[in-house]
Amino acid sequence: MRLTLRGALILGASFVAAIAFGDAANAKPSYQVLYTFNKDGSGVDGGQPLVGLTGDGKGNLYGITTNGGSGSGTIFKFSGGTFHLLYTINCVQGGGSCPDGAQAGGELVVDKNGNLYGTMQQGGANNGGTLFELTADGHYNVLYNFCSSQSCTDGQNPQTPLTYIGANGGAVYDGKSPLYGATLNGGLYSGGLAYTFTPGKGEKPLFSFCKQEIDTCKDGAHPSGAISVDAAGTLYGTNNAGTKQGFGAIWSAHPTAQLHAFCDAACKSGSDALGVFLDPNAPILYGSTIYGGKPGQGVAYSYDLSAQKYTVLHNFCSRFIAGAGCDDGNLGSSALYRDSTGGIIGTTLHGGVTDQTYGDGLLYRIDLATNRLAALYRFCSTDQLHCTDGRQPLGQLVQYGGKIYGVTEIGGAAENCNGFGCGVIYQVTP
């Protein structure tokens, strides 16, 4: 998911704007900062995570930062209330060598033995990014260097997390089945590539985006954001370029199709999508966008694969308060994830109205029975000068025992990271 970025037939779409809004209906959710990055100013632990957390089903959390360490970030584990530095990414800033890769392409995958897998957008042997493994005993291995083929037909600059069959239902990766991913660039037509990677066997291209001479990029171009794969091995995701409108699509690969093209008339359906999450119990994709929708501040949406129907669940900034901002958040900053009580949860980068400008982000829940959006937490609520509770939540959310875990990009008690704070790991009990 990068907040700086923006098949063959549109199968059908309808738009339902949900403007109902409020705080959580029952007891007020409780919020706790579990860890503040770079609190001591050393930067050793990392800072400013630009992707979310991953869980292992045992209560442990894993993540990756963009800054800190030796300058290019760290890989960490948070377990039992304790932060564990697992690895410092090896990259010399300022045009130097980055053999490990640089800038995380997405959230990590953890297997049943505690090994971690992920991607880096840049660096590696060909400066096209890497796919890596960090073993449970701390050994970092580059498993694949992207752009190894002529003209980068094997893909370049991965900007999606890895996933696998069963991930959307909470199954832990077995360490040997195919991992699925997508690259922003490269492929046969330089519009990006969907691929699989099987440990011990290597990379296998699935689909190259933007075959312009035939379909004028009907399937979109330059995929990024969260992806999901179903039990049959069909991969789903979004991209932010291509299609007739030029704002990308929801796509599937094998079978390959454009499911929905973003930014219809007046961009009512949203633009700059942040990927999709496949409901483990129904053939429905959920996601959000950074822009578009009626006020132009992003939407939360669903796409029913059986009915071939796109629905706007909520238009962000539907409730604008003069002199304060968007009470219901604006600028989506995560995909949407099912909870255990018939709803979906996600975050916005701004809004929530906790200061007198535009707010510093919102964790929210949408009840799928009513499409009512409820605020679970409004960031920068505890200290509006320093935002010690974090600012600008983003990325994948993890749920354990009825609690929600996530990260913020900036904020926290430390005034490091150019005075904005280096982010936090947080817990919310709805």
C-alpha cells in the first residue's frame, strides 16, 4: 500500500452511499499504545512503518519499518508486551548498495516454523526489488532478485504483500506452498506482473498487465496494495492506472478479468484503490480508496463476485464539520477486514476530527447489515501537540481475542523522525 501512488468487461456496478455514522454503539472502545518507535532517539529499533502488521495465530505480531536501523528500516516482532528487533535491513543510503532490498513492498508472511517472507520494492542485485526470507534463527536470505530477466519480464518493484491460499481465513503459511504477489512495473508490457513464488522452485509469472496493442490496458496497469487468493488459486487485486478511465481496476488473474473499473462519471466509485480482502466465508471482496466518492475523499466498497456487483458502502467525509474537518475520516489507508461480529474494519489516514485542522486518522467499523460506520478510535486524541497516541494509521490490521492491532506511520511520544514522531504499535478493544 503506497499512499503516494495513485479483465475484459465491466460486469456490472451499483452504488449505495452510506452516510449513517456514529461512535461505537456500546461501551466506548479502549485504546492502548503498546510500543513507540525510536522513543530513545537512537533509531536502532526502526521507525515510520509504511505497512501494517502480520499475526501468527499465537498472539505474536510481526512488522517492518522504513526508517531506522542502519537507515533503511528493521524487521521486528512484538510478543508478550515486549519488542524484539529481529533484523536490521542492509542498505547504504544515497545511491549505495542495497543487497537486501529497500522499502517494504507489503506486510510480512509468517510460516508455521516462525520464518518470515516479504518483498522489497527496490534494491537487490538488479535494483528491481527482492523477495526475501528471514529465518526463525535470524538469517536473512534473498530468495529472488526481480528484474533478473531481460527487460524485467519477470517483474520489477513489487508493491503488494505476499499471500497464499488460506491466508484470508487465518491459516498460517506452511512454508512450501506457492506464495502469490504482484509487481508495480515490469512484465511483458512494462505494466506490472502477477506471479507466484514457490520456495525451492522459484518465480513463475501468472499475468502481465497492460497489453496495450490489444486491449488498451482494460485490465489496468501497475498493481499495488493488498491482494487475496481463493481456494482455486485465483488471485484478486487492484491497480491505479490503465482502463478507459485511467484510474485502474479490480482485477483477477487465472481466470484473468477486469471486475470493476474505478472512477466512473465523477469518480463516484472511488479512485486510487488500496487493494482487496476476500471474505473467507463468501465470494465478496472488500476494499477502500484514497480518493473519489461523492466528496472526493475516498470510499469503502465491496465487490460481490457471484452477482458481479460493485457497491459503495461508505463515502468518507460524508460528515464534514465546518472548521474541524471530516468526522468520519478521509483518505482510506488500508484494505478492509472482516471481524467476528458481522462487520468490516479499516483505517483512514486523516479525518476523525481530533484537532482544528483535519484530524489525524480514524479506525472504524462498518456494520454490513446497515452500512453504518462507527468510529472505534480517533487518532491524536490524547495530546494534540505531540500525538503521543499516534498519527496516520495505515496497513493491515490483526485481530486476536476480540482486540485489533495496528500501526501508525508517525506520532508517538518521541519527537524524532523530523519532529513528527516515528509511529506506534497500538491495540484497540472495541
